Amino acid sequence: MRWAPLVLCLVGGVAVAGCQPATVTDTSRSIYCEVAADAPVRDNADNPTKVVATTRFRCDQPGAATMTLTMRLQHQNSAGAWVDLNVNTFTAKGKDTVPTQAPFLSRQISAACTDGAFRTRVTGSSTARGATKKYDVTGPRSFEPCRPSLFSGQ
């Protein structure tokens, strides 16, 4: 009976040590990455000055060798065409593509408030274990994000 705690500790230690994702332990497995574009929102509920576009991304462990994304905050002009208000390109590698706390990592860009429709567009690619995945994601439109909502009481 006095061996039971020792056996339990040894078995428990092996079980915890073996809890790594298959993409870490089996290098023949592909690494899944995904990118999402959120609808633009205002920077402040009471006194907005900016429209903020968020791009969310994540990869399975151990992460992509490289992920390069170009974020665009776009505004629809009177002719119906989408025009870039702000553009930013960033690159993340390895563990910087794997979220640790939240389900996704994110980056934001912004532009001054103005009337009209906005959207977030993300293009780019990720490479992991020799496989390249391309992204061209357009988020939902946001109409008049800087104006108070009908239900805000303003």
C-alpha cells in the first residue's frame, strides 16, 4: 500500500508530460492556422473619435514558420467603391502565432470617425512545415459605427 502514492505520482507525471498536441509530437502532421476579420467598431462608447478594425489569427502549436498579414480598414465611398483609410502589414513567427490565453491573437488599426460604411479586409499567407496557405478575408460591414445606437439613450 505504501507504493500506491509513488506509482500514482509516476503515472500522473507521465500523463501530464504526454499532453502535447499531436502537431508538436508528430512532425508529419500539418499545422492549422486561421485568420478572421471583425466588423469595425468605435473606440469609445461615449465619445468616439476613431473607427477600429481588428484582425484575429491563430495557429496550432508549434505555430507557423511565418505568417504575414496585411490589414486594411476600408470605407465605402459615394460611388460604392471600397477605399483604404489605413493599411498595416505585420509578420509573426512560431510561438507568436499561437495564442496562450485567449482563443485568438489580434492586431488593430484605426482611422478617424466619419459617416458611412466600413469593413476590415485581410490578405496574406502563412507557411508551416512547407505548406503555404493564402488568406483573403473580408469582415462584415459596419454602418455608422461612430454614431450612437438607437438604444444608447444619447
